[in-house]
Amino acid sequence: MHIFFSGIGGTGIGPLALIAKQAGYEVSGSDKQDSDYVNYLKKQGINNIYIGQTREAIEFTHKQKPIEWYVFSSAIVKENPEHPELQFVMENNIKNSKRDALLTHIIKDRQLKLLAVAGTHGKTTTTAMTIYLMKALGLPVSYSVGAKISFGEMGQYDPTSEYFILECDEFDRNFLSFTPYNALISGIAYDHHEIYPTEDDYKQAFREFISKSAWKTLWLSDFKRLRLELDATYIIMDDNPPELAQLTLVGEVNRRDAWLVIAAVHQITKLPYGQLIELMNHFPGVSRRMEKIHENLYSDYAHTPEKIQGAIQIGLELAEKTARELVVVYEPLTNRRMHHTKELHRDIFNGINKLYWVPSYLAREDPALAVLSPAELIPNLNPEMQNKSVPAELNKTLKNAVKWHMKHGAIVMCLSGGGGGSLDEWLRKQSWGWF
């Protein structure tokens, strides 16, 4: 089967393309812009990728070998309902769907048990930890994770696996397509306001997702927040378990994610908690989750208030251990989200020494909303943090400021939720040497 992936450079579509290739499908795709992610996919053998997403490109691909299934990301329809690729596949009666339909097909066809990680924050790290722990135990797994990992590809299909580990995104209600064996809920806080008009709408989607799962692993606070009814299929985690003290990973948020995974894997394997904790303490991390770019320079994907608080806690813990200052460069994702959460930013940067606030990364924006500048957003911080904050741009001035802080021993943590053209990509293109 020839599958064409539209938006193949995205962290949801890209791993799925890798899985399809490993499962024996013919794979091609497109993206609206080139990126490091697209280059990564090409290195994995997916070479038939077109930049620009034009009718001519997909028509040419179809003529070379007929496309039998067109898989597209949610952003495609939201950004352009008359997308040229969509028009072409409709006119030519090509099967088309969002990624979840294909994933569901693969999981059902291969009779895999789905370990589904969902939540407002912590999904990628929790998914990566689940993959890592299963691999460390020597258990074959298939999986999809929304970031690069050092212990495997972003997507993998293993024909000998019993389980499929999946990062399930609640955006556009995508996660409701699945029927998990075990649903791991990493944490819940209201998000994606354009999809869920009210907080209760958001909670109800999680209730529905959880109800579809044979087993459910979640924190007591989330269990109460969702007003669920306890039965024997729930694995409820105390919010402050003493076992966290046995985990040596940096950052409380990482230790909590790790303990959630350990509980779920224990349910599957029945192995002693001590053995699972020992293995988890060697978890090497995941790209763009406090990822070291250069000496004293880190990149993190945090983009909601809860994720930012978790990232800041990790940064402060590392800074305290090394007796250094903590400097943050912040690129919000997105302008739309900032309209809903700007007041929630008041205290989330507390404890840092300096904040450089750059313009929001724009994606899936509402054209009716004015684009809020850093100078307009900084006043939402408390007075102390306002005095430590400056508006900035991705330019030479910011680069020189970052280099100065690095040279003088500070830890510089860059929070960037975007992809191509983002702060994260800008960081990786700079030279951070001193000469």
C-alpha cells in the first residue's frame, strides 16, 4: 500500500510515517516548510518528501505510483479547508483520514495492546519513559513518540511486539479514536480552548477516553478533578508518593512521570518496584526536554503554564546543584493560547534571574485575535519578574546576550514550543563558541 503523509515534518505524522515504512508500506509525503525534522526523516530512508504542499507535487507522486491512503494532520484542514492536496485526493477518490485512523488500523490488524499516554502536560516524556523501561526489560515494543530519543527511532514497528506505546494527543479530540489496554494520564489542566470551549468540555473528553480503556493509571488529584467512579480497573497514584525519593532523575516533574510509568509497567510485568526504579534512574532523557544544546545552554518544549512551571523547577534544581544563575528565553506557543493564559503567567517564572521574552510562535491562529507582543505580555508578570524581563527578538542582540550569560556561568534555558523557524531551530543554527 502506498501512503502519502501530509505534514510529514510534524511530531505526530513523522513517527507514523516511520512506523508505516517499517511495517512494509510505501511511504511518501509533504510539508509546508523544510526543517531539521524533515531532514531527520530523510536520513531514515523516507526520501520522497516534497516541500510546499502543492497540487502538482502530489499529482506527480500519484502518477509515479498511485496513492492508496492520504494521511493528514489536523493543522491542514484548520489552516486551509481548500487545501490543494485535499482537493486532489477528493477528486481522485483516494482514501483519506487523519493519522489516528491509520494507527488504529495498524494496532487492530497486528492485534497489539495499546499503552496510551494522554494528558495536558508530560505526554512526550512519559511516553519516552515507557518505551525506555520496556526496552530496558528486553520486551519488544512498537511505539510512536513526539520527539527524538537516543534509545530508538521516533516511531517503530516491531512484528514481535505485544504492546504499542502511543502518545495520545487530545487536540482536535484525536485521542478518542483509540481503545487502550492501559491509559496513562500524565496530568490534566485546561488547554486547547479553540477545541474545547469550556473546561468541562475538556474534562468530559478525558472521561470518555478513560472509559474506553481496560486499565487506567492516573494521579489521585486527576481522578478527583474528573469526578470518576472507582472500580478495580483503576491504578490510582498518591500525589506525593514516598517512592519518589528513590528516583534520582533531575526535576520533580520527571520523577512523577517516571513513577506513573513504573506503576503501569508493574501492572503488566509484576516485576518488583525496586528493579523498575533502578532501571528508570538511568533514563537518558528526550530531545527538547531540558536538552543540552551547548555548555550551559538548554532547550525545552514547555508551552503551557503547567509545563513551564515544571521546566522552571528542573532548571532551578539544576542551578541550585551547580550554584549558578538561571536565565530563561521564552517563546510562547501560540498567540491564540496567550490570549487565554496570559494572566496565568504571573508567577510561573519566579526564582529565575533573567527573562528574555521573544514573539510568539504562530500556528493555527485565529485571525480575529490581535497578535500580542512581548512588551504587551510582560506586564502580566508580577512586579518582581517584570523588572527581570525584557522583550527580545531572534537576532544578534539576543545571541550576544545569551553568549554573555553562558560565558559567565549561568544556565540558559530556552522554552520553545514551535518547529521550523522557532526559537529552538534558531538556537541550533547559531555558533556558540567564544572565538
